Amino acid sequence: MVGSGGREHALAWKLRQAPGLTELHAAPGNPGIAALGSCHPVRAEDGEGLLALSSALDIDLVVVGPEAPLVAGVADQLRHAGIAVFGPSEPAARIEGSKQFAKEVMRAARVPTADTLAVARPPCVLKADGLAAGKGVVICRDRAELEAGLRAVSAFGDAIVIEELLEGQEVSVFALCDGLRAVSLPAAQDFKRVGAGDTGPNTGGMGSYSPVPIDVEEILELVHRPVLAELAARGTPFIGTLYAGLMLTDEGPRVLEFNCRFGDPETQSVLPRLDGDLLGVLAAAAAGNLRGAELSLTDEAAVTVVLAAGNYPAQGDIGSPIDGVEAAEATGALVFHAGTALRGDRLVTNGGRILNVTARGDTVADARERTYSACRLISFPGMRFRRDIAEKRGISAVR
């Protein structure tokens, strides 16, 4: 398991349940993942280090969590050495690494998406072309927001994509892909703004919930499978998780962006709802044969709330003591480590998004109540979290 965040902890938690698992290793992992397997001090972007580690441990499958190593070509280095990888090649990962490339692919595949604008005039959306950890999108409704947005997005590089501003409900739809075929995962909705009521700057995500009442198979036919076919036709088949961020407009679904990996924090709400062998499906995808593969779902809903540093997303927090995790887990909630470290035997903060608290219930409302009850048992200096995650299902979101 490559990565060290809450998404990777959730993946490790689910993979640990697989009947075919013999050993679980993570690079670099985190204190939560260390309770499930062995962690190794190799950075996620260190392709040579990951290759050496995988060879030394005789690893059967590498699952890459974050986008940066995929866009940098880590999966290619491992595959060229004969190691099976769940994660796209560098050329296929451009679907996330370059928004301009993604637009080109969608146009060729006739996938509905937000219109690209030639000139930045409000209202519009500004997007950094490359990776920006979920923070490279700025909504501009007036001239002042446009000027501030241009400055903010330019910090991620010179290339900027200008799009029309769409309104509606925003959802995340994931597909596990083997290069040609796609197996659907449950849809989720995440909450990107730092403040309640979808206010403040964009973040990597402040919470999520699942299920969302949409026809996932219909979305895969409209969006994911045409893109898979287009990438395969270009000689860059996509193996991994193809994640479409969609706006459900009055005119139908429109793709806001594609990502080349599991969502964060959507994964933390989706995986607890799966009832089946995720490891087997990921291995089948890596081998290029998802024919007949499927994952069943429980009837439960899940809600995830992100506990973040006080000044997130402007800056994180390092070294503050964290209390109450065991008490929260005793309620039945799952606590996924996102930005933590151990100082001796003391759990401390080590990032912007520190912990992800997930609970399940018969309904979203039930799961939400359980999640927030668990959140209230955890504390660290400056801890902040949104108190309206999944409060209004189908909340109007704009991007």
C-alpha cells in the first residue's frame, strides 16, 4: 500500500479483511496503518525505493493511493520490473495530471463536461492545470473574486483552465478499471469547502457520505467507459480507479474533473459499505481481467467527518497531542489516520487533515449522528471540523 493518508488507511483496513491476504506492507504508511501491517520509511514518490522494497519483500501487488506518484510514473517503474500494480501509467494518469489533457480526451470521447472559456470573466471557475491537492479550484462570481482567484491559481503554475460555472449537486463516482472494463463502486458526495454551508476556500475535502441516490451504472456508460475506450485507443489503457467528479445540472450530468485514484475522503465512506473481496478485484484489474468481477454492498450508509488543524487549509499542525481516539473507536466508529505521527508512544498531529471519523448506520441520518458522537470524544489543540456534513443530502453545490 503506497501512501500515508486517511484514504490509504481506509484501503489498508479493507484489504486487511481479504481472505487471500498473506502480508500487508505500507510505504510510508502512518500510525493507523502500522496497526494493520508493516510500515517502511519509503516515500510514495520514490519509485526506485518502492521497487527495491517490493523486490526485497517479494510483493505480489502494489496499490498506489495518492495521485502524485502516479502522475510521476511510479506505476511504470514497478510494472517494467514485472511487479503487478493497481494504478495507471504516467500517460494514463494525465487524466488528472493535466486538466487540459482531460478536456481533450472528453471532447474526443463525447463525454459531457463544463464548457471551456477563452477569457476569464465572472461568473467562471479557474482551475490550475496540474496537481494542486484539491486546492487549485476557485469560483469567481464577481471581479474581486476573479482577481483574487487568478493570483491564487497562478501559485500552482502558469497554465490555467477557465470554465463555465455550473450549479447543481456534486457527486463522486468511482470505477475500478482493467484497461477496458469497469466495475462500479458506490457513489459519494464530498464537501470541499472548509466552512459550514460550503463557505471559505477549497480543501482536500472536509467530509463525505454514501450512498447518493443516482444510477451509477448509467454514469459509467455515459462517462467512464467512453473515456476508457478513448485512452485505450491512444495506446494508454487505464488500469486503476477512474474517479469522475460530476455536477448534476438541470441539463444532465457534467464532468467537472477526472482523478486517477480513489477519492479522499470519499473512500472512507465508500469502503465500509463494501461487502466482498476488494483485494481480489484490485488484483484482477491489475492483471487486466475484470471480466465477471463484482463487489456487493451492505444496506448501511456511512458518513465521514474530517478533523483538521486549526489553520487548515492555509497550514497544518505538527506535534500537538491527540486524545480520545480509543474512546471514539469504542463507540463502533472507524478512525482513519490522515496526518498523524508517533512521538515515543504518544499520538500527535502531523499535517493539515489529521483524522477521519467514519460511522455506519441504517440511514445517512443515523450514520451522521454516530459519526459526530465519536468526533466529540477526540481532541487536539485547535481542532476544527465542519458540523454540517451530510446534514442536507443533495445540498446545492457549485464549482
